[in-house]
Amino acid sequence: MKSPPVLTFGCRLNAHESDGMAHYAKGQDDTIIVNTCAVTTAAERQARQAIRRAHRENPDAKIIVTGCASELNASRWEALPGVVRVVPNAEKLNPSTWGNSTPTPPPSRHARALLQVQQGCDHRCTFCIIPYGRGNASSTPIDTALERARNLADSGHQEIVLTGVDIASWQGEDNSQIGQLCRTLLQQIPDIKRLRLSSIDPIILHPETGDKDLWWLLENEPRFMPHLHLSLQAGSDLILKRMKRRHNTHDVDIMLKHVRSMRPNIGIGADVIAGFPTETDELFHETFIFLQEQAIPFLHVFPYSERPGTPAVRMPSVPNHLRQSRAAQLREVGEQNRISFLKRFAHKTIDVLIEKAERGHSEEFAEVHLKSSSPLERGQIIPVQVEEVTPAYLIGTPVP
């Protein structure tokens, strides 16, 4: 049976959940599922536009909406043309929601298989609406995570990415942290060749108070990928304080120095908000300089987006044109950082996971384009000789 189309907006967790819904709703050919995101107003607008377009192109289709945006205001989404139902986040991965009484574990459609180990968030950053759509933090039991990871490995996935809303808050029944979960997965499932973390709160890697097992993995475990994506948000301590983030720039500076002493070529990514309320030119400059100094190559920069109901909405706002301008400047910093980072791999042999035709990622999460005279098997890890470096990616040839 064929799965219905699923239109996905937002994070990796949404992408993972879309895989599950598509699997459980097999055979519902007259259905279109829209998995919304509430992180920004742009994400909500794009989802509404997609629903209207889907209805115009498929006027008889039953459109089912779910995700964080519809969780926050279900009636608004129910009123859109073609929408027959809004499914709460808590129910969207329940097989019975989709009329499936004999479910099998959902596969992953991605070469880098996503494994959800956590849901929700207990923290209330002043800009963020997601906890109101996802609820408080909860953790997938370690036995359940092991079973799902084993299924993914048995189906041929060589890389698994742990995902959730706030995976740094994962906690086992014995109060163990995410690092212990990672060690257990790697110890008990040898077929996992690569284990990677999705976005993670920097506080979990504080050298003194952070997760000791994560530090052990970074220092000793080659199958734990040399790549961290940090929910940084700003490089100004005053802005971080107004955001109610739990880290400061000194924490991140010390952490990055420590992790780079263990793995000099580790790929570092970060989410950053430009134009947060009260951000003056001086405070923006602090973030600009911090990102330059830390040489973070994989920046995801977003202009601040007001979210009704969050404390930041009541703070003095930055004009939209300044938000856009500052975001562009920070993206330029990221581009320069990325070029410098990628040059490290020139003329070297690196291992690449094939994800699409002639394209994949290195262990450090550098994008690699491949020159090959023969088809490359998706999902395989192959050695690649890097021949060229572009501003955005590496170009290489598979090593025979």
C-alpha cells in the first residue's frame, strides 16, 4: 500500500514524526497530511499557503493538519479549505489515529535515520512557543530506544541521529543522562557505524557540570560523530540573559576550546537569532564578533519572529529591516567560517555517507559532492578523496 503525501515544516523531529504518520496512514490515498511548525510566523504562513495550494490542486482530498502550530490554535487551522481534522501532537504517532490496528515499527526514509528519544521542554526561553505546543519534557525509556535503534540498524541504516525537542534533558530511570544512552546504544548495537546528536543545549557540555559520558564519547569513541549543533541563539551575554538561556558566552568559549582539543576538526553548528528585542547595535556587534572568534562553520541564522504569548513580545522590538540586515551579516560570517573549515579537508581522504545521488556528508557534517562514473549506493559509507573545495561543500572522488 502507498503512503499518503505528508507536507512537513520545521525541525528534524517533525521530519521523523512525518515518517511515522506516512507509515501508519498507508492506503489512505485520498488524504494529505500537513505537519506544521510554530517556531516562526514564516513557518506558519508557509504551512497555510501549502494547505490552500493542496486544496486547489486536489479539491477532493481530505487534508489532516497536525504539529505545533495547529496545537496552539486548532480552530484557526480547522477553518482552512479542505481541512477535515486537526490531530493533536500527542496523538499523531498513535497508529489508531490513522486507523491502523496492526502497526509495524515505522522505517526511516532518510539515509541518516532519525531516532526520537525525547519530547517536550521544561524550560521557558522568552522567545520560544514550542513548549506550549509540545508540553513538558519526557524521555523515551532506554529499552524502547534500544529496540527502535536495533530495528533501524537491522534495516541497513549505518548512521542514526538522536532527536527530540530538548535531547539534553533526556533522563533514564536511574537519572542517567543522554551520554549514557549514547554509550549504551553503541555498546549493544555494533552495527551502528555512526551516532550523531541533533541540536543540543550547550549547558549539557559544560566542562565542569555537564554530562561526563558525553565528554568520554567525544574523547574515546570514533563512532560518536565529531559534530555538535548548539542551540546557541546569541553571542551577547545580556541578550542570552534576556532570552533566559542557561549558558553564557564564557561557558561556550571554554566548552569549544575543550572539545576542539579532543577533536581538532570537529564540525560545529549553531542556531542564532538576529534582532532579538532590545538588541542594540553594540549588543549585535558582540554576537558578530563572538561568532567570528569561535569560527563556527555551520550557522543557522533566523531573524527574530514574534510569537504571541511569549515574554519577548512585550520587550522593545527591533525594526524588521534591522533584523533582516543583521541576519544577513551573521550568515556572511557563517559563510566565511565554513570556507575556512572546509579547506582543512583539501586533498584528504574522508569517509562519506551517501544520502542522495552523488551527494553525502562527512563525519564532521561537511557536505560532499561526488564525481563517480558508476552509481553509488544510498546509505553506504565510502572513502572519498577530496579534490576541490567550494564555499559551500567539498568535491571528491570515491576511493576504489
